[in-house]
Amino acid sequence: MAYYHVHGLIPDEISQSEGYKAFEQYIASGAPKDNFYGFELVGRFHAPETGEVFVIFKADNHLAISEHFGIWRAKFGVEWKITAVLNDEEVIQRNKQVADAEAAMG
């Protein structure tokens, strides 16, 4: 699975208030969309003073990502900026690939 970093922005105070009520119910229900086949939540962090949410997760595909994040956009207008990221081992492997490609080009 690939790692991702997400920055979420809740559009306004009303959406934030209603969204956090739904979020509390979601957590109380066992957070079923945090871990399922093809998706694993690593961490979720909140900055309620600014209406921001930060998430690290792993996913197999875009449909799994949509299954986790889509409802929050549809119901509360949360804007998600999703960025693929590399862990330490992956960035070392990537750096070697780039160095090898540069060397091959001369």
C-alpha cells in the first residue's frame, strides 16, 4: 500500500459544528471506515481553531480513498488535499533510482 498525507479544510463554523457532531458519532460507532480492505488509517490530527484536519494513511487505490473521505466532502464540504508521500525506506530507494537514472544519462 502507498502512504498519503492529507490536509483537510472545513469551510465554515456551521459545517465544523455539524461535522464534529457526526464525527463523534462516527468514532462512537467504532470508526468503521478507518481500517478496511485497501485502506489503513495511520493517524488523524485536528486543529479546530483553524478548521483543519491532518491525516496520514495507506491505501491500495483511489476508490478506497474515496470510501474514507468522500462522505465528509459530500455532507460538510470538507476540502481535501491528498498528497502521495514516501516513508524513509522508500525515499532512499527513490534517491538511488534517480541517481542511477542520472548516471545512465551521462
